[in-house]
Amino acid sequence: MSQYGGRRPRSRVAWGDGGDDARTEYSYGGRSRGGNSRGGGHRVAPYPESTYGGYGASYGGYSNYGGDGASTYHGNYGEDDGYWEDEYWDEGTYWDPDDPDGEDYYRPPVIELAVEHGEEANPQHKVKSAMGLAPTDLNTYGIGVVLYFTFMKFIAFSFMWLAVLCIPAMLINMGGDGLEEQKDPTVQFVEASTLGNFGLIYEWERGGLGDNETHTAPSIGLAPPAPASYGNDTAWPWTHGASRNHNFFSQPKDELMVGMSYFNMVFLAMFAACAFLIPGIQRKIIKEVDANMCTIEDYSVVITDLPEDVKDQEIHKFFDKKVGKVENVVVATNNAELLTLAFERQKAKELFHMQVAKYKKGREDPDVSDRKIEWLHDEAVKAKKALRACDAAIRALQNDRGGDHRVAICAYVTFQEEADFLKMFDMYRPGLFAWLWRPTELRLRKKHRLRVKQAPPPGDIRWENLQYNYAQRRFRQFNISLLTGIVLGLAFISIAAVQMMASNSSTPYDEDECRLNCQYGTDPVTMDNENLRDIYSQCYEAEQEGDPQRDITLIASPPPPSRRLLAEDLVASQANYVASHNGTCGAFDSFCYACFCLEHISAGSVLDESEYCQPYIFGYTMQVVAGAVASAIVVVLNLVLKPLLVWLVRFEKHHSASSEQMSVMMKLFMAQFFNTAILLVVLNGSFPWLKEQLKGTPGEGLLFQGEMEDFVPDWYKNVGYALVISMVATPVSQRIQTIVRLFRFKLGKFFASRNAVTQDQLNKAFEGAEFNLAVNYGEILNILFVTLTFSPGLPILVPLASIAYMVRYGFDKFEFARVSKMPPWYSTILGMGVAHLMAYACLGYLVLAIWANSYYTMPPDPTVEALIGGALYSFCDAWESLPEPFGSVFGTMSNPSEMARRALQKNTAIYTLTLFVVVMILFFRGLFAFVKGILVELYPAYFQTDKRVAEGNPTFDLAIAGSQLLGARTYSIRDAPQYQAAFERIVWELDDGKL
């Protein structure tokens, strides 16, 4: 026998055996203490107990006291639990290969246990029809899930009607003539539906020099006096000729555009109604669900302002006397470090179990070599050392704390009767004044006034973060937000630099000019006449070398053809051109060489002419590489950014999972909105001041090189089309990810049933993917804000968003009911927070509507100008007084007063007036909420509107006995699945470096 235990006979439970013997003898099986998962019950290793003391009865955490009411106190989080005493143990974590009882045999995982674990962890997978689920059918899975699917259904059907309202705007744009017709029907349809295709409004326009001495519009058409003499004429203001008629409708284009602006207000009014109504709808849903659902929150309160040394028994006895029969008390203390170490230890323990199982399995397999067995043994030893390092850290922390008392942070008190629960709010009224004048008999120890609120769902509590106070959390949130901004800034610089490199490596050419003056085929790009190829290439070389003998004036190139050449015409034309050539380069010979190669690059076939087009191969390669790198950076950022932001938010130390998810959602939404919309606009926009600042720096020529100074028609061709494609690709990629998660879940179970070596591995394969509400909400808001912001110029985004939301609603229901594992029992914070954000999308819609429509210059609207013109011009004058670069908006505007003029045009005035109204509504809504919060704190009796009322719930014991109580049954941290690792029994031993 070797030092690794030698070869062992095959396991007493055959590999893959799922019989009764496997169920009873399986060493990793058994139900965990929380009752929510399987696995974790191990035989106790035969090591002597350490000198740190016995285990005692503290593991159970139950004690009785003879207080009034003869209640039983259950201590679940205080000093009498696992890590918080010296008695810290884990049965069977370490394994002895020489165990005389035979525990060194490999025990394969049992598929039946994994199936049963999956059914317990995911009861929603049992529903018959996933697509038939209604939001109210999901009450048993928590109010957070109900609010999500209610919001998803509401927004999907709202956008269906909004898409109908966008059809007139799309038809009006399609009847314009501002953009050239495209050969590709998809490109033609998208570009024709944009505002850039609306075309010129008047027969002619002449831009004058206004009072601010800036041009208000370019000279267009044959305006009197002639444009040639306009340059010296400074007296004429902006003026125009007769309005042009629309191609589809009989109205003049100026009247049609003004009418379209008013019709768009109907679209915005419907969206605003939805945005301002959804919070009320969500609140109504919350009340209905709460009234029809009995949970532990209907009996429980959370108490703060406690003495630091308070015990569970003291609180239990105090409220048992003052209020009524108390069912349970859990005191939360400052144990964040121990909980963090417990999580780390759980990971190390799982790795150790897996490595040991691999070693045992390999040792019993005659096909595994001794060398591999030795390697598996060494890996298991390494995993054991990592596990012991975690144990040592926990023991060191316990010893450092010594006998220091723990600080009580808050307490969760559960009452037997709903009436006693409601009585707490009458006795301990909220508000500053009620807290200051709290009667002495209601104060704990006659001096601690106590604050009482309804307790959150047990699964929503982040126990490890409770010791961080408000100021600490705000400071952390500020720093994490700043760091998130830095990450997004670096992402922007990376993407912008690489994309600019790709742009700089490409060579622009005039396709029409090339095809008119050159003798090569274009469909496909060919040039079979070898003599002609030589003429073009030699003339190109002569031009590049600056050959003084080159004379481009002796023989002119043949006259350009009046039509595209047919194949037989092309052969004859090339032969005639070669025959007429006298050896002197013509005006277009070198030019045509470049055209031929660049056409191949455009067609993606330049490698077929790699030898002939050698001078262009390097540039083409750089273009391809830069484009691939840019795409790779975007993909990597999208893959890395999400887990990075989730990881960063953990350092904000939120007290609840809902508030943590709200922070994740906001950061993901901002990051996605930035990458989808803002980045594309900024990269193509012209920012002269920023461009000037980068001169002489490494960023020169890489950043802020865009040339789009306004919403000109080319903006819709280059930026708008790319944005539409992005808004098609983004939802499609998200749905593909859903399908991938489905196949990964199915395949994961299939392969885990054959390859898993521990029960934990097999169990996790049957749990399913995470249904992350924060990520889902972030993706939904990103589509919503991008669509609303750019829909004034790109109305096609609205029907695309409608389709995306409808498809997502169905996919999400399927994923929740068939693929995902049960999400945590969230509170209402996330759902209500998202509902309140919707209204802010109106601001983006109105701002872009003003700027995009004002590109088409029109006279001012006298009514709106009289109402807000003075205030608007005063605001712009104040803006102009700001220091650079803010005064000129980073060099994009020489005179900010131009903003006021554009905002008051007839085709934008209604948008400007509406923007003013919406800003006021949002401002006063926020102000009202702020003032109401203060008044509720000071005078809750008059201003508190969310008072708890009786719901007719039975007593707590009867609710449990009658299976009426949904969700968790206690606030004990040991019953929360994610914290069960903190309550395992550890056997301390000396480390001999062996298994």
C-alpha cells in the first residue's frame, strides 16, 4: 500500500447506483438543517475534540425562561450560534483515508436526491403552462416577482399602442426626399422612415446675420439676391420662399411638420400617462397581494435604537409584557467579518470535497494510473490546506475578539397575533416628535426610546451588512459610483480609440466617380485585360514615386461612359483603351488603380488581388484588425461589465437584497444606455474644444474626431441606422442568451448526472440559472430610454421596442417557469423604483425632438415665444456667461442664444412648452415626496398614508399549521439557505499535511 492509501476495491455503492443502499449509505447526502436543500450531512471524523472547549447545547440555540406568558424563546442569531462562540465545528469536513469504518470508499452522488432537491428549490417548475401564467398567479414566489411581471406586461401592451401612434410619423418621413435612395431594401426602409428624409421645407432659404451675428441657416436655392452676392450682404435676416409640397400628402411641408409635432404630443401624452400611472398601479397590486397573502412580515417588526448589549431574552420579555405574546426574537449583531469568512470557507469546503471525491474515485478505478492518483491526492491536500486556512482565519478572529461583547444593531420581533403586531405601531408611533416624547414605560430600560417599523422579508436581509450605518453606506455608494464612472470612461476611451484607428486605416473613395472614369467590371469587381492592369499599376507607381517624366496632360483619358457597361461592352472598351494608349499616363490611370483596389476592399475580395493590390493590403489588414479589436472590446466589455458592476455593488453594503439589486439595476442601466446610445452619438459628434485640447497628446487623432455638428441627413445614415441595428441586435442577443441558458440547464443536468463527483455538484446542476431581476430591469429600461430618446428622429424604434417587449414577456415567463431557480423573496423597493424612473424618459424625448426638428429652420411661434421666450433667452444668456468649455457647450455652439431661437420655432415650440411643463411636474413631484417625507417624520398622524390595517390573518401558529403562511417562517439567520454555511460543525485538528 502506498502513502496514498493504495488501490481500493470498488465502492460498496456502485458508480451511478441509485438504489436504497445508495440513499442510506451515501456520505454526502441527507437533508440540510434549513430544509431547503440536500447535501451537507456528513459522518463525524474520528478526531479528538480540541482544547478550545466542548460544543455544548449552544448549537441548537434553544433555551427556555420562566417569564410571563410562558413563552419559549428561540435564539437564532445572537451569541449562542455556531461561529459566534468558540464552539465552531463542521462534521465530516476532513476525511481520514485510514478510517477503520470504511469512510474512504468513494460514494457516488445520487440522481434521485438531486431531482428531489431541484423540486424543492424550484417549485415554479411544476406549473402546467408557462405561457399561461398571469402576474397575479405568482404570489407564492414573492411580491418582487409579481411586480416584475406586472411591469413587463404593462409596458409590453403600452408599447403596442405607442407603435400604432408612430405610423403617421413614419409615413410622413417616407414621403420626403432628403436622403438618396438605397439599393438594399432594408437600408432604404430604415433610412426613409427617419426625420432626415423629410427634406427641404421651402423652395429656397437665405440665412441672414441676426442680432447675435451668427448665421441662422445656410443659403439654399436661388434666393434673391443671388447666393454669390450674399456673402457681403449683412442686412438680410433669415428668409425663405414658398413651402414645398409633400410627396404623399397635399399639405405644404411647413404645415405638415408643425402638424406632426402636435400629433407627436399625442404619442408623448400616452406614454406620459403610462409612466405616471404605473407607480399607482404597482401600489394597488402590492395592497391586493398583501391582503391575499399571509407572510411572516404580517406579524413582525424590526426595532432599532437598542442598547448595544441587549439580549434576545430581554427584548422577548419586555414586549411580552408591554404588547402581547411574542413568538420569536432575533437580535442582529456586528458579525460581518465572521459571515464573510464563512462564505469563503464554504467555497473552500466544496472544493475540498470535490477533490477528495475525485481522488477516491480515481483510486478505485483500475484504469487510472498511479501517477494521476498521486496528482489527485496532492490536489486534495492543497484544497485541505486552503480550507484549514479559512478555519485558522475564523479562529484568529474569534481569539482577537476574546471576551468583547457584541453590539446589537437591530432586532426582529414576531408576534403571535396580528392585533399585537398592529398594536406596536400605535404604541411606538413613527415620527421625530413621537420618538422624542416616547413615554418612559415604553422605553427599554426606561431610557432607550426605540424605533419600530414593519420588518422586511427574511430573505431580503443582508445580515453581513447590518453593522454599516447610513453615513458609511452613503460614503461607499459615492465611491463605488465614482469608480463605475471611471470604468465607463475607460471603456469609452478604449472603444473610441480602436474605432478611430479602424476609421483612419480605411481610405475613402468616390464610387460614382470611379465607375464613370475607369474600365473595370463592377459586379463582381474584375479587370481581365492584363495590359490595362499594367497601365493602371505602372501609372500608380509613377505617381507614388514622383516620376518627373510623368505627364498627365498629353493624352486625356477616354470620355466617361454614359451608362454601366455590359460584359461584352466592357471587354471591347478595355481593348480600345489599351490600343489608344501611347505609353503616357492619363489623368485617371493612377486614380483607376486605386479605385479598383478600393472597390475590392469594399466588396471584401481584396485578398483575391493581394499581389496586384499590394500597397493596399496593409491598410486593409489594419482596417480588419482594428474593426475586429473594436468588436472584441465591445463584446468583452459587455461580458465583463455586468459581473464587475455586480461585484462592485457588494462593497456598498446595502442592508437589503432589494436595495442592492436596485443599485445594480441603476448601474447596469446607465452602462448599457451609455454603450448603446451615448457612445455612438459622442463618437460621431463634433466637439471642437475637446479636439483642440487633445492636440499634442496621445489622444490626438483618436478621440473626438467626429464631424456631425447637427442632426443633418447624414447623421441618420451613419449614426441613426447604426442605432436602429443596435436596437434590433440587442434584444435578439438577449433572447439568444435565454435559449443558451435553457440548453445549458438541460445539458448541465445531463453531464452532471454522469460526471459529478459530489452531491453538491449534482444538486447545483438541478437548481437552474439565476433569474436576476436587476439585470432584467436594467435591460428593459435601456430599451425604453433609448427608444424614447431617439424616436423623434427614428420613429421606427418604437415598433421595434414593442416587438422586443412582447417577445421578452413570453420568454421571461418561460424562463422563470422552466429554466431559472427561485429568486430571493424581494421587497417592493426594486419594482417601485423602476416604476418611478419611467417618467424621466419624457425628458430625453423632448430634448431630442427640439434639436432634431429645429434643424429644419422655421419662423418662431408667437404664442409660445410670448409665454416663455423671455425666460428662455435669459437662461441662454446666463449659460453663455459660464466659463469655457461650458459656455460654448464644448465648442459645439458659438452662441448659446441660438438654442433659444431653435427651441421657439413653430415646429419645436410645442415640444419646448411641454418640456417646461414636464420639468416642473417632475420637480414638484420630487419636492412633494421630499416634503412629505419630512412631514411624515414630524406629523405622522396627519401625513402618513401607508398605515397598516388588519387583514384578518389567523394567529401565527395557526397560519403555519394550516399552510397559510407563505415564504419563510422565521427570521433566524440559520434558516436562510445562503447563510447555512455559517452554522456547520467544525472539528479542530492538527494539520499533518495529509488527507
